[in-house]
Amino acid sequence: TQLLEQSPQFLSIQEGENLTVYCNSSSVFSSLQWYRQEPGEGPVLLVTVVTGGEVKKLKRLTFQFGDARKDSSLHITAAQPGDTGLYLCAGAGAGGTSYGKLTFGQGTILTVHP
Amino acid sequence: SQTIHQWPATLVQPVGSPLSLECTVEGTSNPNLYWYRQAAGRGLQLLFYSVGIGQISSEVPQNLSASRPQDRQFILSSKKLLLSDSGFYLCAWQGFGEAFFGQGTRLTVV
């Protein structure tokens, strides 16, 4: 069974601060996605990283995939209240019975105070 | 582009009553479809997935069942709801490792 450990579980910061969320696993993933979810809605895909060491930027968000494709991080620069939400990482299985299945982290609840 | 419709958005059902949640997908054929359950503000637990009509795989034993009567329709059911079935249920279409979710159904069993 593949597991993704996501940390921290909760993050409460002031507007303008920087933050990083981590996802770690002992398993190798073929790709890793980050989602953002608002209350009462389904998660929305932010980015997919596929190659070990890959870095993707989406405005103030920077996503990195570990060299061994076992971990990932999401860094937000100068957080804004609109960034508030639940952030989820998910890894796609790399082979065997896990191939293609998504394993989700437990999520990080981010609150950005004005 | 693909669109996922899921309904109802909220549902309050008494213990012991039946359940039927429906999900339909537009804009793709032969999609891989998934039902997830999410505890409040936390990660997603995979309940069922289907790679085609009539093909259902269950990830965890539970009081729920799933069916796929048509290519782009996925249904989550229960004959008798338990209190522990309360939660936020999400239908998803998944391709190339990425998931696209419906709006979710908030189920409260009372």
C-alpha cells in the first residue's frame, strides 16, 4: 500500500508570508499532482509534475518533484487571503497493482489572515 | 473538455434508508471513474473505481456499492445507510494520473 505523508496538517499565517507544504513517501510515483479545494466543492487540479527534479511555477506557487520521485513540495510566496483552502497532494502509482491509482495525502488546511 | 456532474449537492437521510448518488461525465468516452469519500477537511479515501461498463472494483469493505450501467454514468448506492456513512462523497474522472472531480455530495445520516 502506498502512503503519502503530507505536512503540516494546519497552517495559519499572515498575508505576505511565505510557506511550504511537503509530501513524502517511501514509494516511487509516476507523477504527482497538487490540488486545491474550497469548502463544499471538489478538489481542483493545480499542477502535475512528472520528471524527477522537475520544478513548475504557477504565479506565486512553486512546485517541485523530488529527484527520486518519492516526494514533492509546494511553496507559496507572499501568501494572500485568496490562497486559503485545503491543499492536497496525490501520487499516481508507478507499477503493479498501484499503476495509475492515485494516493492522496491527508491535506494541509491553509488559512491566510489579512 | 471533460465535465463531471454529480448530484445531489447535499442530502440528509435517516439511518436505514437507501442511497443513490449519481455521477455523469461529458466530453470523453470510456472514462475511468472513481468514487471517493472525504472526512472533514482531510484527504480522500478511494471507495470504488470502474474502467468500463459493469466493471467495478472495491477498495474497502463497507456498506456501500457502486454500479456503472452506462459508459459515462457511475452510481453509488446503499440499501441501508449507517450513521458512519455520513461524509463528503466525490466522483472523479481520471486520466493520465490526473483526477477531475465533481462538486461533491454532502451526505448526513441522521
